[in-house]
Amino acid sequence: MINKINAYLSFFNNKKYLLSFDIARGLALFLILFMHIEAGFNSYTDNSFTNFLYIGPFGVPIFFFISGFLIFKSLNDNPNKNFFNFWYKRSIRLLPLYYSLLIIYIICIYVFSENLNNFQELNLSKILSSLFFGFGRLDKTYLSASWALWPEFAFYSFTSLLLIKGPKGIFKRLFFGLILIGSSLIFPGGGFWGNFGAERIEAIKPWTEGASSTGILLTCFGNLIFVLGTSFFLQSLPNIFNLIFKNERFIFKKDNILILLTFILSSYFYLNGSLYFYFASGALLFFCFKIKNFQLLLYHFLLLILISKFSYINDINSLTIYFSFLFIPLLEKLTLRINSIFKRIIKFFSKISYTIYLVQIFTIPTYFKIASFYWRDNLLYWNSFINCILFTITLSYIAWQLLEKPLNKLFLCFKNN
């Protein structure tokens, strides 16, 4: 049994392109899309269908899990990546299309006013928070689905800090790490692990009552400084212990330190019900697959079950997603049997998945406004469902061709020049 698992992991680790993750990405996308279309149909017809409303919430966490895995796989496959290259590449993936659609939406609100959406109004505070994806809050952004981009962006931010090399010299790096950790205490929340900063200023989270964009950004900046300082501190530890023990002990090898950190972080985030659990668990999955330590993943999964039992957390969604991803090497093996046409279809939807995710904000209400105008009380569930999917995919492909694809090329050319 162990030999068979190792064979699957060897096959999985040696593949540069993983079709199984494109399948997972497509599944996540359609779960979200189906849920929103069904909600749109119910809203316009006063029905209460629940075919997809309960499984739709699986979609965004699956995206987060995929990001956690693939970002660290990318860093492992390209060990020479630096902070600026990593940050620039991730930024041009998210920001150009998002800001383009945000500008279009704001212009539409201004021009069409109540005909677009009776519940939206223009104000400077919401425009500012929309620039930062509403800080993960639906009510703080004009593009409602973009709330999920905030934890994604935060994950990229924290991960990018790991690529910054500390000052040369063990003790100099250790010293600067401690200085940065100490400096984070002056910000609201006092760094990543704190509750209060200097003068007992509490962390200003997006859900804090009366939270301002400035306060939220100051708290986040303090968190980033804390993580950077911790990164410098951790970079020094292996060298310090090597000086003490005169050789590299097992626990202080780079991969094992990263496994230990992601194991602790994912358990901590799960205990606190945080969305960052998915990113940390995706990273842990990568590191364990890399060294073919499948048993550790099982131990971690059992630990999460125990946490659920004794802390009264009944997050069956998280555990289901985690458990499903344990079989991703097997799924990758099965993709060898998939017809080439289906592979191209899977890759196509994976390529435009981000565009579909954002464009659905426009297409779903637009479709149902048009459909309800023409058919009024004669809207049929499955007809509307299929037509709205086709409408969304068609307009998303056009947006991908006219906006996302050329904008990404433009910014890549700008970087290369």
C-alpha cells in the first residue's frame, strides 16, 4: 500500500503541469456560478430553489486551497524567484481586470443610476475600500464577488515576504528580525499575533464596528512588518543551531521547518475558523507530497477532527475539502485517460476562470432583468439556468479577449522592457 502511494506521489511530483488542479478550479468556478444563478432566479421569481445554494460555498475555499498548493509549487520549481518578480506577476494576474471592471461598474452606476441597481450609491469611502476588494466584506465593495480576492491578495503579500533575504550575517539578520517584530507593536493590534498595539490600540479588522479603510490598512501593515521580522528570525535559526550542533539536524532542514510552520498555522487557523486555513493546508499538502510523507497529512486531518470535537467547531466543509485534496495525486493519474478534446475544454475554463468569476457580477443580474422583462411570470428554472450560464460564459470570453488577455500582455511587456 505504501509503495503504491509513493508511486502515485512520484508521478504527481514529477509533472510540471497538473490537469487535476484545473479540474478542481473548474469545479470550484461552476459551484459558485451555479449558486449565484440560482440565487438570481429565486430573487426575480420569488422561488426558493436550493439545488446549488448549499454546495456553492465550497467553491471559494477550493480556490484558496489550490492557491496555497500551487504558489508554493511555483516557488519550489523556480527557486530563483525574487520578491519583486513574484509580487509583480501575482498583481498583474489580479489587478488589471479587477480595476477595469470596477471603473466600468462605477461609471454604470453614475450613468444609469437606479436602472442598474437600486441599492448602490457612489461615495468616496466605498470607492476607496473597493480598491482593496472591500477588505473581504461584501458591503464594502461595489464588485460583490471580489470579497474573496482580499484573503487571496493578503496570502500573496505574506508569502512574498518569505522571498526577501535578510541582512548578511546570522546575528545581524536575527537583530533586524527582532527590531521589525518590535516595530509592529506600534500598529493597531500589535502585529500578527497580538490583540493590542501601543497605547492599547485594538486591531482594526474589516468587521470592526466603524472600521475605516486607513485603520484597516494600518493593522495590515503592522501584520506585514511582523511577518517580515519573523521571516528574518526564522532564516537565522538553522544557522544558529548548526553552529551549536556542528551539523544539520533533521528538524532544522528547510523543508521540515516549512512543514512544521504550515502544520501549526493551518491547525491554528482551523481552530479560529479563519479562511487562511485553506491556504496553509494547501501549502502543507505540497510540502508533504514533495517529501512523500502522506502519513503526516493523515495525522493532521485526524488532529483537525479532534479540534472539531473538543472545540465545538463543526466545519464539515473544511474537512471535506481537505479530505478530497488528499486524493489529488490519484486524480492526476486518472487524467491520463481523459480525451484530448475534454482536456482542451478543461484548460479553456481554467484559463478564463478568473474572468468568469468577476464578470458574473454583471451578467447574472443583466440576464434576469432582460429575461423578466420579456417573459415576466413565465421564467422556467432550467431554461433560465442554462441560458444564463451560456450568456455568462460568452460575455466572459469576450471580456477575457478584450480586457484580461491584452492587459496582462501589456503589463508583462512593460516589465520585460
